Amino acid sequence: MNVVILNHYPPVLVDYAEWLSDFVDTFTLIIPEKYKEYFDSKNGYNSVITLKNYFNDNELSEVISEVNSEEKITHIISISEKDTQRAALLREYYGIRGQKMLSATLYRNKFWMKRKVADSGFLVPSFKLVHNTDEIINFIRKYNYPIILKPISEADSIGVVKINEEKELVALDIEYPMLVEEYIECKNMYSIDGVVINGNPALIVAHKYHDKPMENQNKTSLIIVEQLLPGDPMSLRLVEYQKRLLKEIPHEAKAYCFHTEVFHTLNDKIIFCETASRLAGARIPQLIKLSYDIDLEGLNIQTQLGIRNGFPINSRQMPEKKVYSILLPKKLGKVVSIPDEKEIPFNWVVSFSPLIRINEVISEKNGSTDVASFLIISLDIHEDLNIKLRELQTYLDESIVYEKICSS
């Protein structure tokens, strides 16, 4: 077995050495050069190739060709949305089993994704692939403001813009082609997350966004993602929705994770937003592990490689607590202080993961999950979330300190 893993995530998000601890000599990890000190032999990685320009296909194709010439590659693993199509193309080129290009395109390209989902009978926002401002204006004439403008192949709400009036449209510097959509007024947005094994969904878990992701970029207070209990009526409804959706989009891998986002409208309809053949961000995988005692990404990779076959039978089927992922937005300025996880005085805070560093200067935010820190909290089912959030917000405001930077 000769496995290649494409990975641009930092070590805090992935643990291939643990997931493949008994097979450390069978895989080669390809990473950005900036992470080379973290993925080394001391940390359980015996074969690592670093790329100066990770997303340069010329660099990637050269190293893949070299690895394959030494021993035929049997598997190409990628868990990031940005690597989905690259990995699929390489599998087809080298005749390797796994997700192929059509599936990767339907999961990655938002235009073809929505076209496929709409053609399969699901409700989707009205949409159009546009190549110039005139096409956007024609769309607005038909559907009115506000509209949503988004890149066809980005994640984490990067590049997504809500346009409310003409002057906002005129002010934009747009890189075409783009996808334009009607704006959906909704009560809530939800994500549906889980894993498929041997063609069947092994676990589907629903999560509620307390805020719409694209509106988080300018938010300063805590952003909340709530895991729904399995018996929650909306959870039951979303699980069935996801089962239908999985049947419509092809995927050739023995195992794969999924992440779907939907709108729940004011008149109780579920409207498709988008889907991906990877796990969610916002620490949703950690929520699933906390509730169900399953590391979905590890299970996914191990099943693809034939190391495991099937779903762990000892997994908890009913969560014992209500769990939430808390995103703390960044503030502009120089980071002066950050608390240590051990200093946080609340026993219901399960983990605290800062993504900023002392003396780091924050000058901008990129996307809905470009945040200062993630926290996971676990509460008894009947505990009041709002009381806990007020306590947590006060503590974080006092303990994470920024120094204002004066512009010259």
C-alpha cells in the first residue's frame, strides 16, 4: 500500500499520525512548507514532502509523479474542500480508486452543484452563473434586491457578499465568473454532517447556526453552533433530507464525510444552500466526537484504506449532554493577552483553542470561520445556554486583550 495524503491544514486540525499509527511507513504526507516543523519524524511522520506553493498544480504534479515512479500509488486521500478536485483528477490520471472528477465537481462547483440538486427535485434559491455586471442587473430585474453574490468554488463564506442596493453593486471589484442567487429570508440555517460507509450513511447529525454564517464576518459577540439532539423534530427532518440528497450526488469512495447547509424558511420549507464531500468546520467534528465518541475523519480515512470496515458498534447512540461550538470573532489590533485553557474558570468549557498569538497584529478578517478562538461547551440538557454565554462573553472580553493600532 502506497498512500499519498494531500493536506494544507495546520496540525491542530488533523492527526494522521494517530489515525494511521500502525501504518506510518505506508503514507506520504504532502504539506505547505510553512508546516514542516510540525509534521516531522518526532511527531510520527516518516515521509513528508513540502511544497513552497502548495496550491500550484505544477509543483504538486511533479512530486506525485516522482512518488508514483518509486512505487505505484494505491490511494490519494484529501479531506479539504480545496483539494477535492485536484485529488479526483489525480486519481483518474493514475487509475486510482476513489472519488472521481464528476463527483468532485458536483460537490465543489456551486453552479453545477445547485443545477444537480435542483434537477433532482430539491428546492434551491433562484441562481445564475454570471460573467459581467449586465447579467447581474438582469437577474436583479427579475428577482429584486437583495441578492447574494459568491465565488463558484470557495468555502467558509469567503468572497460571499449580500448586495442590498445598486450603489453596493457598483462599488464591488468582481472577479468573474460568479454565482448570483436570490436572498432567502429564513428563520434559521442548519448544517447536516456525517459519514457514508460502503454506500450507506452511517451517521447523520444536525446542527443549528444561531447566526447566518455570511453575516458573522462583522459580528463581535459570540457565534454559536448548536448540536441538535437526535429526537428533535427538526433533526429528524434534516436526517431524512440528507438521506435523499446523498442518493442524488455520485461518490465512488468506500467512505466519505459530508457537510450540507440548508435554510429553514419562515413558511417552514427547507431550501438547499450547498453541500460538500468533507467534514464541516467550526469544530463540528469535535462536537460529534464528544456526543457519539466517534472520530469521523479518522474513521473515514481508515475505511478508505481498508484498515477498518464498518461503523464502531460501541458508539453512543444518544448524546448525554447538549454541546455547542462557540466561535469568538477576531478584533482588529495587536493581541496583548490570551488566557491559557487551564485558566478558564468554567467546568462546562470542554476545550479552548486560540487561533491568534500574542503580539499578532489583526488587520482584517477572511471568511466566517476566521476567528480568534474556538470553544466547545457541554451543558446538561435543561441548563440555560444564555446565562452561560453571558458569563463566557464577559470573561473572554476581559482576558483576551487587543491593543489598538494607529494607522499612519
